[in-house]
Amino acid sequence: MSRFFTHLEGAWDGTRIAKGTLCNTHEGRPIVARYDLPALKKALTRDEVSRRQGGMWKYRELLPLAESNEPVSLGEAASPLLACPRLGKELGLEQMFIKDESILPTGSFKSRGMTVAISMAKELGVNKVALPTAGNAGGAATAYAARAGIECHVFMPRDTPVINRREALLYGAHVTLVDGLIHDCGRIVRENAAKEGWFDLSTLKEPYRLEGKKTMGIELAEQCGWSLPDVILYPTGGGTGLVGMAKAFGELTELGWLEGEKRPRFYSCQSEGCAPIVRAFSQGERLAQTWENAQTCASGLRVPAAVGDFMMLDAIRASGGAAIAALEASIPGWMRKAASLEGVPLCPETAVCLEVLLNLVRAGTIKPAEKVVVFNTGAAQKYLECLAEPKG
Ligand SMILES: *Cc1c(COP(=O)(O)O)cnc(C)c1O
């Protein structure tokens, strides 16, 4: 284990759990990793980090893997922070950026979580993993498991986009199609894990995918000269991206690496076809009810029930942001607009964010001069079903 990684902690009640323990949840709720940040602060400066080449693994001291262990990696590069002036003009914004995670291995930001989770699984002696997926997590898990020589079992809804089914098979995983949604798949993993000897890699049901997602926030801060934008829009499903970034900003603050006091407002974006976090946010709840009949072509957002719901809702509220849903019908138009105006292959999940953004600018909640960053969490090319056939 990394020398600064001190222990694990129950996210709900702060129960301390020894590091090195192979664990999933504490009383059914997520477990997070904690570090000796005062010691890290003495040992490392942000300038030293900035001088290092490469992507997320350059933040090793803030990750749990032992420094003597090679990460299970596919060469994750830092994702570009792209200025999008034409799209910005369309939206009424002067400083509009997209952080394009579609360039990461397997075409989505899920690889950030999986490179850390699989590296830790290997360090802890795991040889079989299993997970439910609504789409891209399956591709990333199976690729990194193959890279590590670990057996991988994936459970996905029968109507998951065809590319996600085929990529998991391509990487040699055991794929089971389930008549149901991701939480039904999760139940199968949970019920069979002990019997089959699988380590459960479900979102926020092991502590380390979150640590990988955290690097999105660290990387963004570094790219902005160790400061942060005014507003972040993030398409929210299971919530590791949002919660990971909030954790990153907290840790960077403790390290004293961030300029100024300003922290971004998080806008968590969902489709009206599956918006449990939006509903809980607007009702003032800390836990979200399961969303019935979840339907959206943004498969990464088709998460009717998230075990990290309270972590997302806490992070959104603490930031002064909100959780907002957009019309499903707006998705194809925003995918075309981002691709044709800026050359960015927007996934449908992020198309949802642009519709939310337009509404927030129109309402005056986001001001024209504010610096806005939208995360493109995946590549449009992975969503054949959402791409229109060319005419003629
Ligand atoms: C998984 C996924 C999401 C949702 O991310 P969370 O961090 O689980 O909330 C959004 N977009 C894409 C493309 C995804 O694959």
C-alpha cells in the first residue's frame, strides 16, 4: 500500500477500517480511502507534480497503490481541457470548456476507476472479479482485468448498447445478459460473489474506483493552474465522478495546493427518463428512492438506485449547485452540435449536460462570464444506437 494511504473509512458514519482489508461496503454503505495529508504536504509540492509527465498515475502519492507496485495500466493520458468558443456562443457563455474523457482507454472515463481498482485487486491477491454494468464500466473492467490476467464476470441489462456487450466479449470476459436493469445485475453479483469467489467491483461497493475518478479533479485543477472553474456540469449515474471530484478538491485544499477559496458549483445532470438524484435533491432528501421504469439512451445514466446517493447529494449541496434533469429528446441535437461545431464526440450522457447548461444560462443561474467546464465522459462512437444514419 502507498506510504501516505493510512486507512479506510465508512462514508456514512466514519468507522475506521484497516487498510489492506479486502472489503466492499460497511453496513451496506460505501467505504472511502484516507491519507496522511500533512505528511504528504511535507513530502511533495504541486510544482514537483506539475513537472512530471504523463496522466493520472503521476498523482501516485494521492492514490492507494504501493509505490513499489507497477499499476495495471493501458497508458492513461491526461484528458484535454478544450476551449469551445463556438459552442459557448450558442449557449451564451464566454468561457466554455469541455474536458474530453473520451480519449481514455476503452473510450470513457471509467478506465480511470478501473486502472486503480484492478491494480488494488491485484495487490490484494484477487484473481476473480465480477460487476454489474449499464454500459462503459463493463468495457473498462474487462480490459483492465485482461491486462492483469484476472478473470472477469460481467452482468449487463439485455438492452445495453451493442458495443458494450461486444467489447466485454472481445476482452475475454464472461458476459451474462440480464432481463432487468443495473441494480438487478448488481443483486446477481452480490448473491453469487461468496460462492464463486468473486471480488465485487460494483460502483462505490469497493473503495478504489473512486480514487481513480478523483484524478479527474486533480488533473482539472492542474490544467487550470491549480485553480478551479466557477461551474462544473457532470452527467451523474452511480456518482463516482462527482463524488471523486469533490474528494479531490477537499484533499487539494488540505494540501494547500489550490489558489484562492473559490470552489466550483456542481450541477449533477440526469435524463428525465431516470432522475432519482434530481428528485431527491428537489425534495430535500439525503437518500434517493429507486426510480421506476428507468429509460434513457444515455446508458451511463440508467442507474435507478445508487448506493452513494447521500455522498452525491451532500457534495452537490455543499458546492451550492443543484441536480437537474433534461429532456431525453434534446440528446441527439446536442450530440450533433458539439461534434459539428467543435469536433468533440459527445456521448449522450454529456449531451444531457448541455441542455441543462442552456437552461441554467437562460434562467440567469449561470452568468455569461463564468468559467464553465463540462465533462465529456465517453465517446460518441460507442453509441451507434444514438447516431443518426447519414441522409441520401
Ligand atoms: C458511467 C458513466 C456515467 C456516470 O458516471 P458516474 O460517475 O457513475 O455517475 C456518465 N457518462 C458515461 C459515458 C458513463 O459511462
